[in-house]
Amino acid sequence: MSQVIQSKIDAVRRKHAVVRAGFGVSTMVIVLVSVLAGTMLLDWWFDLPYVLRCAMLAIHVSALGYLLARHVIWPLIKGPDDETVALWIESFYEDAGSRLISAVQFSQPKLVLEGASKHMVGAAVRDAEAYIEPKDTTEVIAVEEVMKRVGVGLLLLVIGAGVLLYGRGTSRDLLMRAVCVPGIDVPRKTQVELLTPLKRVVAKGDAIRIEALARGVVPDEGMLRVRYDSGVTSDFYMKPDRDEPEKFGLDIENVQDSFSYRVYLNDGRSAPATIEAHPRPDVADIEIFQHLPAYTHRPPAKRLKSDLQILAGSRLQLKVTASKPVKDTASLSGARNRVKFEGTKVEYYLKRDLANPRILTTSENNIPSVPVPAGTTGMSIHLVDELGLESKDPAVYRIDLVPDMPPVVNLTFPLIREELVTARATTTIGFEITDDIAVAKSRIRHMAAGADAKLEGDGLTAQYFNNPELDGEPVLERVEPKIDFNFNDQQSPDKKVPRDNFSIRWTGKLVPPQTGTYVLVFDSDDGVRVWQGETVLLDQWGPRSGESKSEPFQLEAGKLVDIKIEYLEVTGESRCKMMWVRPDKRREVVPTSSLVSGDEALRAARMKRTSTIELDLPKPEKSVRGQYKWDLNTLKLQPGDVIEWWVEAEDGNDQTGPGRTESEHRTIRIGTEAQVSEYLLSRLGDPLKAIEEIQEIQIDLTGSLGEIIFEKPGTKGNEPRLKP
């Protein structure tokens, strides 16, 4: 191609690229400034979330990239070809005809036909050169529109720069937020920070408090704007806290619907937040099965929630249907689905059903029931739904724990409380035992008061008072083996008791070793007074020192009597010694063996000298009526010996028992044959009538007293043997 023509075409192409670049850059400036300004304005007004701002920035960058590629890079890489530029030039100059396009095409050998005259081609090219050489072909590219766009871009750029300079920190922060710099708040005179979570789940009917903190300019009041899911909008005024005026709060009572809200303080506003209101979980239905203790041999029974009289020691199996799906809290800490036994601190977790999240069941160590603890007055079901809401004020199902009452023992024979028989007699003991479940064991217990059947004492119960009047609660209580002390004037009985102005009370039982007249003797400093039962034996109260004696009184060997001694210490020496003068005239300190501190000690002492005959009962029944033939000859008794006996029964309660009870105590006295005959005659009057009644009694025994009960095998030899 001719150099002249090529240079003119290249000049047009270069100007075209420059104009296109100017157009693209100015358009990018217009878009960039407009978009940033719009984003900043929207952000200032609506406080756009960070994610939304980043998404908008990504769209804007994509648009700028498109403009850059379309109007700047692409024209530089692939501009218009020579023929296109030649056509632009011919279109611009009306008298150009087709000279230029023909010259461009003739310069391409493939476009020249064979046989065409080279002189004619050369002439056409020279004609085109002559026409185009004097012309400024760059005027073909119009620049007016581009210049306008560039002007607009420059104007917007200047305005934007001016706004940035004028707005200073505000514009700077908005620009930084527009380009997604994290951690930048919308610049306002008042920044609003919510102190409550942006998303909160509450239970319907609950009261909530919404709080916000004002940073910067603190206004006198604020506003809470609430928009309910129904579309209704409500505004509430918020007052500052008296102690912290920058903190604003508002209580909303009885929330029933979900809503979104913002807090407005001065020109600032908080981020949008939501409150979701949901109903609390509750018990829709409950199935209760009572598992009775194994010793009752009864199957599980379904119980009504309104009738829960539960045998103590039972277990309960629960199947709870919740009003809504609940959370699987088996492996969680904190609030859990559970059953709480009221009146105790015992709780058991409920296991959620894998197939139905509304069903929960009891479980303990892979057992589908849980024990009902002692002291239970009711039970309540506590649930946690999948949102973490807990049930509130759950219904309490009343539980009445019914104790397994111990058996009741009644003696049906003999009909009198005290018998007189010979040492070789066989006496009949008739009894009837009833229990609400079943009688498991029964035995006859007896004590023989003979030469080697001695009751061992433990002393008296002593109560010390920090005053001389025995007023108030004792400061010290203990069992003392005997009354024999001297603390002089430098000591006290205990660190809890002062040296002076204190008093002591001893109580218990006196066990005389002999039958006859006794006199109690006290060597004391200061006062002392004594009671036998309700009878005053000695009253020497007040400051004193020396010996004092009680009135003589009668005691029977081995027969316990109640005794109470009171002692007063005022000042100075403190001492007290209790002695007695026995029927054999021996004077001694009353020994520990003759003093019993209380009923429990007495029972323990008695049991040490008690023998047992275990009875071989039939299978466990609710009622047992029977008789036992007791051969007294095996006890090797002597006339004058006394046997105290009673029947003891026990149920099979291995949960809260066993329940054990005993009958009234009866007495058998051993006499000679003459004494027994005289006794029978004195009771019946007529010897013949006595013989007839005895025969009738013997005949009726089997029918009226029930079957004969034998001693359980292997318990022979358990009876006490008295020395001959």
C-alpha cells in the first residue's frame, strides 16, 4: 500500500483509540464517583450490612472492569482494519468517491484480477494519493461527545474530592465502608450500640428488656421502633438510665408476637435486631406405671396422674408427650429434660425418643423406671425445646408415699397377762399376725430373770445448763456412768460449762440388785434434789455443803424405776456423789450396772439377755393365725424364776424396712406344783369345775387358735439356760 495512504489511515486509527480510551476512562470515572456516592449515601441512611456493601462493591468493580476492557483495552489490542478506516474517510468527505477504498483494495494482490492493467491500478493509486495527501484525515473522528463526557467525569471527580475534603472524617469513614474496610461504623454524631443480642428467642408471655448504649452526643431520650411480623409498626420512647445516662432501656411486658426493631438515639440508629416469640414446651400427656418392690410379687400397674398413692420403695416408669419437639439433652450440660421429685433434691433425666422428638421416657442405668426417693411429695416435668426454651412453672403431680406398715401382732392365748406354771409345763402361745403385704418372719422372744440373767447398765443421761435454774436448752448432753465427781473451785465439768453458777440434771432408770428398802445418800456442794418417778425423795436445794439422805423407799430386784437427780453449783467447790444403802446394809456409790440412761439403752441391754425361738411360718401370707407349744422344761427353770415373753413379726420389705413389730409383753412365773394347784383353785373356786374348763380349753385350742406352728429347724438351743 502507498505510504501516503497508510500514514493517513494510521493517524485515524490512533485518534480513534485515544478517543475510545477517553470515552471509557471518563465513563469509568462517572460510574465510580456516582456509585461510591450512592453507596455512601445509602449506607449513611440505612447502615448497610458489611456483606451487602461487599456485594455491591463486587458488582461495581465488575462494571468498571467491563468498561475498561470494552473501551480501553480492546481498541488498543484490536482496532479497526484499513478498509474500515478508508470507508470512514470516504463517508466523511463527500467528493472522495471510491478512490481511497479502491486504492486500499488494489494494494492487496489477491483482490486484483488477472489480466487487469497495471498502469490503470497505478493510476488509481496515484489519484487517491493526490486526493488524500493534503487533507487532515484525523478530523474524521468526532471528539465533541467524548469531550463532554470527559468534562462530566472531571466535574464529578472534582465534586467528589470536594465532598471528601469538606466531610473530612465522616466522608472518609463512609468511603472506607463503601470499599469494605472492616470495623468502621457509620459516622454519626451519636453511635448506637445494642446491648441486647441482634437475634433473640424468647418465650411467649415473657417480659424482655431492650438496652442500647449511646456513644458521642448523648440525647435526652431515644426511640424504639418495632415492626411486627403482621406489618404493624409501633414507636416507644426510651429514657436514659439514672445512674448511667448513656444507657437507654425499655421493658416490654407479655411478648406474644415476633418482631424486628431498631433503636434511634439522636441522629444515630442501631443495627436491625429481631425478637422471635415461641411458646414454651409443656406436657401434653403423661403415662405413669408403678413398679412395686420385688418383695410384693406384684406386676407393674398403670396409674392416673390424679391418683398417685405410691408404696414406699416403688419405682415409676414415665412416658411423657411434649407439646412440641424437645431437644436431645442427654449429652448436654445445663438445662435438661428431667423429672424432679418435689420435697427432695432428686432429679432424673428424661431420654428423648429417636423416632419422635416429642416423646420422652425415664431411664436409669438402662432400666426404664426410676426410684421414688423418700420424702417425695410430688413430681414435676421440666422440658427444653429445640430452641432452648425451658418449661416454666410446670404442673406438680401430687404423690402420697404410703409406707409399708409393719405387721400387727395380737396374742390370742393365753387370755391372761401373767401365768403361774411349773418348770416342766408346756404352755401354749396363740397369736394372729396381719400385714398389708405379707408376713415374712415371726419369732418368740423371751427373757428369764434368774441368777445369770443380769441387766447391764450404762449410766445416766446428764444435761448441763449455763445457769443455776436449769433454764433453756442444755449446753452439753452426755451419758455419765455414775455420779461421783469433785471439780473443786478451779475446774469446770467441760469447757462449755462455767466453773460457777451452773446446774445439772441426770435422768434414767434405777435397777436394784436386791428386793428391799433403799436409802439414797448424797455428798454434795451445793444443792441436790431427787425424784423416783413422781415422788420426791430428797429436796436440799440452794447453797449448802455436806451429806444428805433421802427417805427410805422400797425396790424390787430387777424391776426398773424412773429416777431424776438435779444438782446446783453456786460458787466455790463443786462436787456431787450419789450413794445408796442397800437392804443388806452395804453402803456404796451407786454402780453403773444399776443405772440405765434411757429407753434405747434399756432395749439394748434387754436384747443382750433375750433369747429367740424362730417360728417356721408357711408361705408368706397377709394374715397368719397359729399357736406354738412351748416346752418350758428345756429352759431348766427353778421355782421363783420369771420369764418375760412376746411375739415379734417382720415383713419382707427390703426397700424401706423390714417393718418389725412386737406384741404386748406377757409374764410366766415358775412355781411349785402346790403353788400352781393353789393358784388354779383360787382362780376357779371349784376343783371339779377347774378340771372341766382346762379340758375344754385343750379341746378348743386347735380350732380357735389356728394351725400349730413349729420352731424353724436349726434354731434349737437358742434358749437361755439358768443355773440349777
